[in-house]
Amino acid sequence: MNRNMTQHKQPENIPLKDVSRFNRWINHLDEKDKLLRPETRKRKWIISLAVLFLLFVLSFILFPWVKMEYKNLGVTNEQVIQTLPDKNRLLPLEMPVDSFEQRLKKQIHENNSEKE
């Protein structure tokens, strides 16, 4: 039983970040890149970045602009507010509140109207 438990342990000499295949592949490519001469390495990165930038610029030229088509409803905010019942009417920038706040506002309003 102890033998089976030791077989399932992860080797301690492998860091956790190098476990995935993608990380090992990137590390291998990075080591190969570091072995190049500085001039060759610089030229390779300049060409790579130039190609990526060219693809970026061509994407704006090759793909057409999206034409936004919309239909004007012809209804203004004032018309919508007038059609709402009074109890559900909100001010333009007022956020909906929970029922406790609504009851509190109603009670305060009633108390103010009784005093007048």
C-alpha cells in the first residue's frame, strides 16, 4: 500500500509552472531563441513584429466597415414618462430602490403632508 502511494506522488524536482505542455514548449522556444546571435535575434524579432503590424493594418483595409442601420422609433422620453402610471414613474436618472426604501419615502411624504 505504501508503494502505491509513493508512485502517485508528483516528482519534486519539476516546478509546478513547467507541468503543462504549452509551458514546456514556450520554454524550449525561449532557450532556442537565446542561443541565437544578438544580431540574428534582433532581426528575427523586427521581422516578426513588422509582419504582425502589417496584418493589423491590412485587417482595417480588407474587412469592410460595418454599416449601422437603425430605425428611429419616433417616441421621446417625455411621451414614455407620460404613459407610465404615477406609482411606477421614475425620474430620468433615479435607480430603482427596494421596497423598504419605497415604504420609508412614502411614510416621510405622508408625515410631511400631514404637518402642512
